[in-house]
Amino acid sequence: MDANLPITAASQASFPWLSSIVLLPAAGALLMPLLPVSDSEDLVKPRNLAIGVLLADFILMLAVFSKLFDSNDGGLQLIERTSWIPFIGLEWSLGADGISVPLVILSGLITLLATIASWNVKSKQRLYFGLLLLQASAQGLVFLSQDFLLFFLAWELELVPVYLLIAIWGGNRRLYAATKFILYTALASLLILISGLALALSGPEFSLNLTEIASRDYNQRLELLCYLGFLIGFGVKLPIFPLHTWLPDAHGEANAPVSMLLAGVLLKMGGYALLRFNVQILPEMHVQFAPALIIIGIVNIIYGALNAFAQDNVKRRIACSSVSHMGFVLLGIGAIDALGISGAMLQMISHGLIAAAMFFITGSFYERTNTLSIPNMGGLAKVLPITFAFFLTSSLASLALPGMSGFISEITVFLGITSQESFTSLFRAITIFLGAIGIVLTPIYLLSMCRRVFFGPRIPALAKIDEMGPRELTIGLTLLIPTLIIGFWPRIAIDLYEASTDALSQSLYSHSFIAISNIL
């Protein structure tokens, strides 16, 4: 390993800002049981407390990262490191770099909006909003942890709220979907734990610190096994084919706010972890596996798109769309190029906003129609013109219309593939061709869904329903306006992570003594 990875640069925090960001929602969750069980109009409701805490946490994120985080520094900053449980070597070790900061901000925004979108949740409010707050803390801890065991505990902790949110507040098959989710992710976690501990034990002394783990040299067999363990473990969350089958069921049964979290944040954890562990800690093995990741990414793109055609449920079709779009993240990661990795980061940010918007708007008209079945809807454009405008805009963003963030992220990934001279010309050409097929399929299944839902024969039972209110309009605009801003001004996002992705690609190049062309 090269000790000069971007993970090793240090900037000690004078105040535990990152801990404050992580722990503030958890503190709010602890207050939930103290609230009275009441349907009165008191200000101190579970919903209001959760929104207030998450809004304060999001403002804190923006203040800390805008004032104290130097985007020109590709290494770790705001480092906090304190011994927590010494006899097992566990430290409370947090740090932020360009890979984690955009995703922390994204998760804070999506969680806040998902909580506001939960305005009409009536049953078990204290538990529901407490779980959302606990989920917010777990998400932040995943992105900021610099101790493997701390990362793993956060990774496991975030599974519990999602399981309960689906199992209690989901649809008719909620227990099946929640059980499938927890089985897939729990078995994947076992591989992550074994792989991480194997690396922690393979050195002169046991260490769980990611900086120390990244600086070590490992034998090829251990690297191979750990890389595969991480790839499968994190690939379930991304998700990669064929480990994706939990996702359509989870989305199909979860309520809209939980689907916002699943698509906007949880899938990004898989992409983040691949960058943090497979790419940053095991760069030599990643160089060898890069073509395989690109092939898997192409399978994801085309399979997800084709599978979307078969779905007659709006949310399941969007879920399959997410499988397809996350294939571009794999392409970017596999490109081992600064442009490709930058495209993967931008795709995660872009998809997080777009998918959250699509699931939110879907939930908005589900509250009015009580159906997600595409054949049972029609003519909604005349009844819900504003909802139609929002859904069409988010669909256009998803199909990578020029001028929107999806276009910039996908074209950046393709440029990363074409500029990587380590791949043969034939491999690059086939990759671009097959990826383009996925891009062509996307508008077909998305626009056909828009046509069937909002046009066609009008369903008499849906002739009189209310339009989106001010609260829903605010949420929709908050998600869609950034996709337009990034589409026209991508530097606003790229500047946050470019120094880190450049440093990461340079580290990969320093380990590219194994010629990829020979592998192909």
C-alpha cells in the first residue's frame, strides 16, 4: 500500500463539530419518549420536534462545511479521535473529506424533507419520528467514521430503523419486504465484518483505524478475498445485479418518505463504501477488478432498464430505474480515472435528489388516488396539473435531459471511460455502446409511465382530487431546483469533492503497474 493516500492527510478539529452533527438527531430521538401522547395542536409534537432537530442539524452541516472545510484539501479534515472502548481497540474517530462531505449534506437534506413529507403520519408518531432521527445519526456516522468498527456499528444501526419503518408503516406485504431487506443486508454485513477484521489483524499490531489499515501492505490472496467480501457486502446496498432483488420489494411496500431515504441516502452508502474501502484501501486489487466492475455496471444499467418495463407499479418501476442508474456509479468507480470517479460522485448526488423527488411526488398522488397501479390510473394531468409538471420534470432529470444534473453526471462517467487509456479501444467502445443502450431505454420506460398515468382514458373515480399544497410544493422545489442548478453549474457540486477524487485517482495510477490491457 501507498501511505500517501488521501485518507492520511490530517486537520485536527478544535471543537467536536462532526460529533455534534452526528449526535444531535440521536439526542432528539432520546427526547421522543418524553413527549405526551396527544392529538392536540401543541407545538411540541413528535413531528415538530423531529423537523426542528433535523433543520438545526442541516444548518449546522452547512455552517461547518462552508466555514471550516477546505475543499482544496483532498485529505481528512476536522478530525476527532478519542478512545472509546480500549480493550477492543474501538475509537470514536471521525473525519471529513471530499468524498464524505457532499453525501453528509445530501443525507441531511433528504432526511429533513422526508420528515416534512411524513406530515400526515398519525399512528405511533413518537416511534416513527424517533426512528427517522436515529436513522439520521446512523447515516452521518457511516459517512464520517474513520474507525472500521465504528463504521460497521453505524452501518448496522441504520438497518434497524429502516426495517421497522417498512415493517410497521408499509403496505400490505410490508413484513415480507422488511424481512427480505434485513436478510440481504445482514448477510452482506457479515462479509463486511470479516473482511474488515481480516485487514485490521493483518499488520504488526491490531488496528481498526482506516488510515492505518490503508497504509499497510497485504498479500495478494488476502487482498483478493477482502476485496470480494467488500464488493459483495457493499454491493447489496448499492445495489448490484443480482443482489438487488430486495430493492423493488422494499420500495413497493415502504411509504413515500421511507422510499425517499432508501433511494436518496441508503443506496449512496453502498457507493461511498466502495470508494472508501475497495478503491482507497485496496487500490492494487481495484486496478485489477476495474474491468469487472465496468461489466457489472453495464449489466446493472441494461437489466434495470429492461426490468422497469415489466413493472405496473409506479414505485417498483422507479426502483428498477434506480438499479439502472446506480450502474453508472459502478462505471465511474471502475474507470480508475479522475473524471470517472468524479462522475460516480456526481451521479450519487444527482440520483439522490432526483429519485427522492420522484418517490415523493409518487407518494403525493398516492395519498389522493390510493393506488400505485399504472393500469388503474389515467387522465391525472387534467386533475393534477402541478403534480404532473413536477413528475415530468423529475422524469426528464432522471433520463438525463441536457441542462439537468443527470446529464452532467452520466456524460462525465462516459468521458472517464473514454479517457482511460489503460483499457483497450475495443473495451471502451463496447462499454460506451452498451451504456448508450441503457440511456436510450430510460426515456422510453419513464415517459411511457408518464403517458399512462397522466394521460389516456380518465378514471371516473379520480375525477375530483385535490392538487399539491404549499408544503408539498416546497419539498418538490427543494429537490428539483438543485438538479437544475447542478445541471447548469456543475462546479457547485464538483468543487466539494474534486480534490479528494483527484488524489484518489492519483493513488490508483501509482498502483497501476499491473497492466489492465493484459487482463482484457
